[in-house]
Amino acid sequence: MDTCWLVVVCFLRSMIFTFSLKHHTACKLTRKSDIPMIESEGDIMVGGLFSIHDTVLEPDLSFTMEPDATRCSGLNFRTFRWVQTMIFAIEEVNKDGHLLPNITLGYKIYDSCNTHFQALRAAVTLMNGQDEPITVYKCSSSVPVVIGDGGSTLSIVVARFLGVFHVPQVSYFSSCACLSNKKEFPAFLRTIPSDLFQTDALVQLVQHFGWTWVGVIAGDDDYGRRGVQTFNEEVQRLGVCLAFHEIVPKNHAPDKVAKIVKAIEASRAKVVLVFSLEQDAHALFWEVLRQNLTGIQWIASEAWITASLLSTREFSRILDGSVGFAIRRADIPGLKEFLLSVHPSLSQKHPFIPEFWEKTFGCSFQRDRGSTDKPVCTGSEDLASVSNIYSDVTQLRISYNVYKSVYAVAHALQDLLECKDDNGLFASGPCPNISSIEPWQLLHYLKYVQFTNKFGEETKFDENGDPTAIYDLINWQKAADGFVEFVTVGKFDGTQPLAKKLEIDAERIIWNGNQTQVPTSVCSNSCPPGTRKGIKARYPVCCFDCILCTDGEISNQTDSIECFKCQPEFWSNKRRDQCIPKEVEYLSYADTMGIILSAVSLLGSCFTIAVASIFVYYRNTPIVKANNSELSFLILLSLVLCFLCSLAFIGQPTVWSCMLRHSVFSIAFVLCISCILGKTIVVLFAFKATLPGNNRMKWFGPSQQRIIIFLCTSVQILNCTVWLTVAPPSPKKSLTYESSKIVLQCDVGSVLFFCLVLGYIGFLSVLCFLLAFLARKLPDNFNEAKFITFSMLIFFAVWIAFVPAYVSSPGKYTVATEIFAILSSSFGLLVCLFFPKCYIILLKPEKNSKKHIMGKTASA
């Protein structure tokens, strides 16, 4: 819309310019502008644009008669003070004998009525003037500079128009970052920092207090929309999420404002930024008050943080504790007295004074309606007795910007006045004529103006026409009298490095609800150490679940994104926030299981020694002689070794214990099986030799038995010797089974030799079983085959069950399983081979006779 107006104006001017060049004519306004103006003559006129009123009354557009003069409503006391500040500053400059000596500044101030259309009309009027003819082919502005407007939207419209003619515009309140674009707004400057710096300050404020779930509300104008857009982009880069993003409509429709308040309540956000003008903020907070929404920490934009319209007792219940950044303030000497000097008698030069007077004192200058409605204004009312926004000079921030704008223009004119020929605008060029200064000439000097005012503050503009960005951090605190006090609790300096830009005295801040503790505003509470963030589907990244780290993983920071695995020899503690050394585990003699297995091993050894003692004591009895006492003693010796070698599996593994474990067990077991095999062969062939003409027994005498035992055992000894030489078993830390523990165990070294050793035991056992099975039908009294067969079946059952149990047992239970298999198979051989004989020797001595043993054979 604004661009369309600019195109129309430029088109009309170009058409008029073309016509004038042909006819050398000048054009004249058909009638005076109906826009009220505050004017004071001077050598150099300064234009001013202020939104003295808040709205424009809609005219009658029936097109049947000439429309009435434009009328505005809603006089704004705060803006009226800004107007008076500009007049005060110009008069102060005129009284200064050193600044612009012998030159008087005048002014033409128009009301833009807070409407972009009215602002553009006022700007056109400032350019054209009211009465003087306009020679289009020599176009020049009636004022060389314009101070204003206030709102960013209004300044954008005006800047686009004035920029075409290079008329400098110095704004005191338009902070939209878009106005820093010199390609689009070449003649625009301002004494208020760009919103780019304000949003930077707000972003750092949010980051400083750790707020990650923030609601955002903007006014429906360039100031609000663009400011919030920049804020949103910056905070989201820092991981902050927006709970909602709402726009306050300019017409302040009650239903739409009510929906915004409902959205605040539904979001559960405790921190809300309101980036809008004070009028829009007032409409929002009025609805917040009506719905009784409390407990919200409000962050204010610069436009309303010090607004008297909101800092009243009425709003203190919801707005106490609000924080926001405000531009620097100053105490301007003499301004309060000047403000109070306003009187209706000055209304001829100042057409807005009567309305101001009527609104301030609630009276009327129209006598015909004053008798029944309002009292008549006499002019004797005392302005000093009234306390309102207009006369309040405790927070001169925008007023101070107006003041600086006037002095920036004055100092630029002073620089122009001090220009010397051959050192003008162009190299070796003449200086401008102060009496007929062109706007583009003054624009050049304004861009490079630099001075320090009487308050010690330096004023200058950067390449974008922006001033130095310095803000005060303001906190709303309730004073003793119940009114709001603006307390400065920090500072933001845009000229400093990033780490030093924001300074906050957090201990002085009183938060909403009269709290001293910083409020929290998060979608999800922080994940403590030991947990990680888990993404919630269809929620922003700030909304998450806290998931406990798995075993062996930790997170030692708050809000960790992932858990980290511990080193192989470390494990997570119960809280999952620290890696601690793993517990070292092995089958110890101090363990209950170690004690039990040790006891069983010693008990088996004792039983075997007891049996051996019985056989020694009864060595001359028939049953001992008949069972080949030499082989029996070798079997008992090997069983003792089998029982005792299981003790090598208990305790912390060492090099020697690992080497002895399997080698001693395998040799002892092969010795035992070899003896049983020799005995089985003797039994089998002894009875086969009783047949006539059979002389096999001569091949299986005692010597041959010893050779069989020696050869079978020597093979296993050779296997073990090569095994221990090539790749011996050694201690190893196992990290693959019980993850929270380091299992100390013996590595077999060579799997091939390990399998060969066990396979050889299995081969002899199978051979022994087959021979015993063939001898099952021999005479009962001599026949040990059935006991050997049964012992081999126990052996097979134990070791077949051992394989899956060994593979599935964790940690030290693997070793316990192996010990159990050794002890079980050893007890099986001991019980099956020797307990029946001991039973006869000890309990049935009558059967321990040659007659009884030979009885069945004879009958057979």
C-alpha cells in the first residue's frame, strides 16, 4: 500500500514536471491544507511529525459534497510532551550564543494521528508548504529536515517519500531494523537504536536466565512483526522454543484479544515477550486483567517498558516484576518548567493546547454546552497541581531522543556554517549557502555529525544512520506508596564484545509475584545427570522425555543429548552419572560356592583315600585279588588327582594355575580311563580264553596291561606338553559376559589342542564303554562290565550336559560348572567301581571268599 502511494506521487510529480518544462508555469494549491500545524518562524525551518492523536475519525465519503477537514481523536499526553520537548530544544538552541549564532531555527510541526495515510499527507504538506507557489522544474522542500515520525510504520511511509527528494529525516522513536537499509531509505537517520540491538539484548536476557519455553506477542505493525521475527530467529538458534506466537490486531477486537490470552494460559509458558506499542500492550493487559491471568513473567519491549499508561496501580497486580530494555534517560534542566508554562493563550500558534487543556482539567471552552455537560475552562487552572504523563519528567527517554534529534540537526547546521571554500561537499568545491540550504546538503553533514552534549553523551550516526546502542535493563517494582518504580538492574552496551554486552545485577530484581528467585519457563524440566533427552513426537525440541541411561552408559551433564559408554574396564554407577572401575570377579575360596566345591573336592579325595585304605587293608582277600589290585590302586590314585585338581580351578587365576588346571585333570582322567580300559580288556579276554584251544590270554598279562596304560597315558602327556609349549593357557580378563564385572578366567590358549585333549578323553571313554558293553553277559561274580558301563554312562551324561551349561553360565559360574562336571564324573567312577566291593568287604564278608566267587563259575 505504501509503495503504491509513493509510485502515484512520483508519477504525478513527473507529469507536472514535464508539463512545467514545456510551459514554464508554476502550480498553486487550490486550498490550504486542513491539517493543524504548530509553527514558529525562523531563518531555517525544521519540520516535525508527531502522533499527537491516536486515531483518525472516518470522514463522510458520500462524494456528494466536499469532505470535512480531517479530524483526529484521542490526544496522547506522552506524545504531546515530545512535541513540547522539540519546541523547548529549538528555543534552547536559539538562546545559545555559541551554537548557530545569528541564526534562528523555526519549526513546523504536524500531527500524523498515528495513521500512515495521515503521516504521508503531513509529509507532503511539509514538502510543499501551505501558500507559496511550487515551481516544479525547480523542486525544493519548504523545510530542509524533518524530525519524526514516532512509529516505525509511519516512518517507513514518510521515509520512502522523503528519500526520493533526499530530505533528511531524523526519527526519535522508529526502531524497526528495516529502516537501517540505506538502499531503501537513503535519507533516514534516528536517535533511537535499531531493534536489531534490542532483540539482541532480549535474546541474551532469555539465554542468561535459561528460559527455553517462551511465548511471543507482537503488535500488528512493522515494529512488532519485524522485531519479533528477528527475535524468533535468534532464540531458536540457541535452542529456545516458542510456546506460541500471537499478533494483537490494531482494532483491538475483544474476541481476538481474548483468544490470545487463552493461548497464553493453555501454553503453560511462564515467560512471555510482548513486543508492541503501549496502546496495543494496554489492550492486551486489559484482557489479561479481566480474565485474571496471573503468574506470568512479562518481558517488555522498549516501546512500553516505561509507559505511564501501563505503570498504574490497576495493572500492578499482573505487571509487577516485568523486565525489559529501555533507552538511556536524562534529566533535562528547565524542561518541567517549560512544560508547565503551556497556557490556552498560546493557542494561536499552538492549536492543540485547547484540547490538551480541556482533557487535562475536564472542562470545555465551548460555553454553549459547558453549562450542562462540563465546566467552562477559564485559563486560570493550575497545571502544576495536576499529575499526569505529560508533566512526569522522571523517565525522559523518548523525550531525550527528541532533544538529541534537535541538537543533531543544530550541530549539522553548525558544521555547514563553519565550512570553508575549497573544502566543501566536494573536493575543491564551494561551501553551501546557509540562507538557501538544500536538503541533500544538510543530509551530508547530518551523516557525519559528531558531538558530546551537556550530559556527557556522544551523539553520532553509523553508516546505517543508527546511533550507539546502549540500553538500561528496567525492572518494575512496587514502591512504598503502591505505585510502580522503574528500577535499573542492568545494562546492555552494543559496542562491547559479546561476553561483556549484557550486565545484570540479578540480586536487585524482584520478579512477578514479589519473588526473588528467578522464574523457570520450560516445556520439560531439565534432565538430570544420568539421563538423556528423548524426543517427543509432534512437539518442539524443548519438549522431551528424560530417559535413563542404559547399563554401562553415563551422562554427567544436565540436559545431555546422549549417553556415553564407559571404557571397557569401567561401568556406570547406580545414578548413571559416573564411570567406576568394574568389580573383578572370579571363583574365590571365600565365596559360598567356592567353599562348597572345595569341600566336595576334599570329601571326594578323602573317600578315595578311604577306599584305597580298605583295599590295602584287605589286599589279601579274594575280592581284592580278583579285581587286579594294581589297576585298582592306579584308578584310585588317578581319582584322587581328579578330585584335587578341581582345587586349581578355584582362586584368582595365575599363569601356573591356568597351566595346571586342564593338563593335570586331562592326564589324571586319561590314566583313570586307561586303567579301566585295561581292566575291561582283561575281563573280556579272560573269559574268552576259557574256551578250548584259545591262547589269547597270553597277550593280556600284567605286562601288556601296563604297556596299554602307559601308551594311552603317554599320548595325553604328549598332547599336554605340546599344548603348554605352543600356546599355553593364561589368565585373561573377560569383558564379554557379565558387563558390570571383569571376570578373571583362564584362556585356553590354543582351542585346537584344548579340543584334542578333551576329544582324546572322550575317545577312550567311548572305547571303554563299547568293550564293557561286549562283556555284559559274562558270569556275574567276576563281571565288572556292568559297573564300568554304568560309570561310563554317568560320565557321558555329565559331560554332555556340561557343554550347554558351560556355554550359558555367566562369569564365575562357568568355572563352577566345569568343577561340577569333574567332581560328578569322578564320583560316578568311584561309586560305580569301588563302592559295591567295599560293601561286600565291610558289610558282606561272607561273600568275600574264593568259594563264593568261584561258585557260579563252576555251576556255569
